[in-house]
Amino acid sequence: MAVQLNYLAKKGWKPKNSDENYLITLLKVELSKVALKEAKGKSLKKLFEDAVASVASESSTGTWTSVYSGKGSGIPLSAKKRAMAYDLDYKNLMFKVAYPIDLFELDNVSGLLAGIVGNIAGMKMVSAMRVYDIRFPKKMIQAFPGPKFGVQGVRKLLKKKKGPLIVTVPKPKIGRTDKEQADLARVLFTSGNGTYDGIKDDENLTNLDFNNYNKRCKLVLSELRKAEKKTGNKKFYLCNTTHSNLDKMVKRANMIKKNGGIFMMMDVITTGFSAVDTIRRRNLGLAIHAHRAMHGFMTRDNSPGVHGKGKLNGFSISMVTIAKIFRLLGVDSLHGGSPLAKMEDYGEAEYIQKILQEKENKPHNQIPSLGQNWHNIKPVWMTASGGLHPGDFEFVLDKLGEDIILQCGGGLLGHPNGVEAGVIAIEEARDLAMNKISFKKFVKDNPKSELANAINLWGYGPRIVY
Ligand code: CAP
Ligand code: MG
């Protein structure tokens, strides 16, 4: 029910022509002890129905009590535009909510989220909640430009028809001067066979006394241009423009453009949806690399119910949902997690690669999901990163395909024979994986290779405790 209006659909109800008329969400809740106490005598089934109706109500047109409904009350329209909870799974406490599209300003993600996931996690009625997925209707998809370049646009800029892009974040994360960072860029870009693609600022490297943004941007891009001349290969620099003052970010982006850069990087969670939307719609002529620093406080939930079956303990929004939002907002590459990474992905990285790159997503059979038709929205590069090293390439490329940015920070700079050797090991790993040549056989036949040296140190697979 949900007090004044009914927000709970009849069993079997489905939103008509939902891809045209509705935005759909998929959630799971746990009923709180206070709710169970307050609803003494009510069956769990009934209480679950009340909870999902309240979620639909609180996230669309309702509130906790009946309100004035006479002339000018808005009640008739709120009844017409109200959301409906449906497809209740009483065993796993999961359900969907259908929101009529008229509830939303189509090109406004911040307004949308304030509605559908605004207050609901605050409700005392529930003790846990996870939003697994959002399915955007066609008109909302078409209200966004999507990525300016996407996978193919960046490939064109880099004159690189196939294969992953290999990139490194200098480690230590912070510590090099701007000049030393540019020196490292030269080594990365010109060592080995000169095919190393990129260098990336760390998520917390901004404008510091010993590493000035403007100097770093100029120096690294100047080394990049020299390396392009020397090697004949296009290179890129994911230069971190992140700042809580959007005007400063735009200035930093223009600095990259002025110095011939093709990519800008931004921490999309800490700067926010408005920052990403604004930067994208400003069309600064740069591809946008999205780092998701801080996402874990939103997306992580280590409880058994993280994929629907079993108890849920926390309040979270899945990375599947977050990835969809940033594809819609138009980033060109996004950290989406990776198999074998030091970071938790709940086994979702492969599905997230599909979310970022397929024209039409189908729901996954284990990860609670709704699928999505992306219409005009271009595919986005998946960035696989976090504790990765050359020994992982065979598996990661096999699982995620080649439209990925493969980032190794420690996995290059920690090579036992130094930085140049780290570059060589990664180039070898990329080429072997692309040609489907077994790493184990290669290492056996080439025990002195830099790849072998890396694998002797790190083996195959992640280091969880470090
Ligand atoms: C990786 C990294 C990235 C994480 C982000 C780090 O360094 O630079 O920020 O991968 O996580 O700071 O940890 P290493 P995610 O290569 O040395 O591990 O990609 O999961 O968003
Ligand atoms: Mg980092």
C-alpha cells in the first residue's frame, strides 16, 4: 500500500512499453528490527509489501502520512505519475520499481538520482538495501550525447586499430617532481620496442608544490611528442584535472588541449555527476578518462546477498549501475574493475565490460540486472587496473577482450630488473596474449625474458594482502 495512494502493483503487472514510458530499478531490502517490532502481528510477506510500496512512494510522489488532497493539492497528478513496485521476489526480498518517465527531467542525472535513490536508504523501515540496476528509457538515453570519442574514436586518435592500450601510473603515487614524472614518461614511451601507449596520473595527484600541474602537463606532453616522433607510435597521457572547483578543471583541461594532449582524467565520483555532465557538454575536444576513486564506499557490500540470494547487511549501489550512469554521461574510458585485481569486483568486471561496450545489454543470469538498449550511446573503454602485472594479461584479455586500457603501476615499476625491463615484460605479455601464445610455454622456452622475470616474482594472479 504506502498510505495515501497504492504504490504496489497487482501480482503479474508489468509496465507497458517500458523502454518508451518508464525508468526501471531493481533492488533488494532487509526489514529492520524496529519495523518488525512496530508491525507486530503483520506477516513478513505483508511487511515486505509495505516496505517496497514505501520505497516506490518515497522515491516518487508519496510520504509517510496522508496529506491534504483537496483543491490545488496536486494529488491527482501525483497519483497519475506515481511509481509502482512490482515483480516481488518474496524469498530473496527483491523487487523492481517502474517510474513513469514524466517524473523526470530527461537530461538531468542529478535530479533523477535525487528521486530514485535519494531518500530511500534513509528509511528506518529497512536495515539494508542494494540497488542492483537501472534501466533507462529511450528518451532519456537520447537526451545525452554519450562519449565524444568512445572506443573507435580513441583508436582513430591513436592510430591503433586493435589490441589493448597499455598504460602506467607512476608509483609511488605521490613523490616524483613534475620533471621526474616527465622523465619517467620518456622511459615508458621509448623503452622496449617503443609501443608503450600511455602514462596516467594517480587519482590523488593534483597540483602540489613539488609537482605543479601546469609544469607536469607541459613537460609530460612535450616528452610524449618527442617519443611519438622517435617511435612513430601515437601515445597518450591521462592528465588528472580533478578539482572541486569546476572552473579550475576546465582551465586544466584547456591546458592539456593547448599542449596537444588528447585525454583528460577526472575522478568522477569525487567531482560528481554534474561535473562530468558539464565537462562533457562543454565539448572541450578531449577524451574523458574516468577514475572511480571513492566508489567503494558506494558499491561495496560483502554480505551474502550482494547478488540477491542471502542476507544483505549494508546500503549500496552496484558498480553495474554506476558504470551505466557514466556511460550515459559520456566518459570515454572508465575503471570498471578487473578479474585478478587487488580490488574487489564480486566477479562483475566481465559484465561491466559488456555494460560499457555492447549496443544492447542482456540481463546477466547470476548478477541481478535489467539489461539496456544504448541506442546512440557509443561504447566506452574498460580500464582494467589495480594490482595487475604482466602475468595476468593472458587471463584478463581473454575475459575482457581487447577494447581495454590495461593499467600496471606496481606491475611495471616493481619489475625486479627495473623500469625498462618492466616495459619490455608488459610489451611481451601484450603481444603473447594478443597472439594467444601460452605464457607458461613462453616462460619455459625463454627463462631469461623480462616476462619470465616478472612471473617468477609475481606469478599469475593477484596479491591480496600487501
Ligand atoms: C593502481 C591504482 C588505481 C586503482 C584504482 C591505485 O595502481 O593506481 O588507482 O587501480 O582501482 O592507486 O591503486 P597499481 P580501480 O597498478 O600499482 O595497483 O581500477 O579498481 O578503480
Ligand atoms: Mg591509483
